[in-house]
Amino acid sequence: MSAPGIDIQQLRDLIVRPALEIIGLGGTAAEELLIGTILQESNGGHWLHQLGSGLAIGICQMEPATHDDIWRNYLRFHSDLAAKLQSLTIVAHVGEMPASEMAGNLYYAVAMARLVYARVHEPLPPAGELAAQAAYYKQHYNTAGGAATVAQYVANWQAAIKHAA
């Protein structure tokens, strides 16, 4: 992996932490998992749309179908959380937001990715447990059939930390 697109400390301080605090789903473990997801999915924010013919959008490279499913089958039952997400949007919308919002709105993209993990019944891996976070990411975000690997996730984190030093 090349150097990440966004400095890892700025990514945490200026994007991930504020977005997670706004939706009330923050904490160090969540921040680390989302940073790892961003490092893996978009090379730390380098890509805002999946390369080739892929459909994934935003810093967390979420597919529109996943985005829409979260709105239809999760947020419709969590109106307080839906209102917090709508407060993050750039374009005023009533109800379900378009997936395209994730391309230009880093807060929104991070918050939506956090909701992928919020729908999982098992708790987030503890902060500092990189291998556990990588396995959790692979199982719940990338899926078993996805191209990412646990080893790639760990290597991307290590490269980002080395680059930041």
C-alpha cells in the first residue's frame, strides 16, 4: 500500500471522531475500526469511488445497496439515529438519503459505515486489538467473499502508522 490519502491523525481527529460523536456511536474501539476500514477500502481516503466497474462510493467504499438497506431496514426503526444522520448531510432531504451523498461527505460516509457495524450483534473488538479488528472487518464489512484479507488490513494499518511517524 502506498501512503494513505489522508494523514491518519487528521483522519481520526477531523473526520472519524466528530462523525461518530454526532451519531452517538463513538469511542476508541469504533474509531480504530473505522480508520482501519478506510485504510483498507479507499487507501486511507485516496479513492472516493470504486475503481473499474464497481459501485462502491465514498471514503468507506460502501455499495449503494448496502446504504439503502441501512435506511430501509435499520434506520426506519431508529428515528433518533436517522435524524442525526440527516443532520450530517450536505443536500437537504426528507427521509432516506441518496447513496451519492457518501462521495462528497466524509462525515456521512463514516457514519454510514459505522452503522454497518452497529447492526452486528457481537460487540466491537477492543481498542488496540488490530488482529481482532481486522477479522471483524473482514466478517462484517467486507464479507467472506470479498477481496480484502485480514493480513491486508493489518499491513495497511502498520503502513499508515509508519508513515505517520
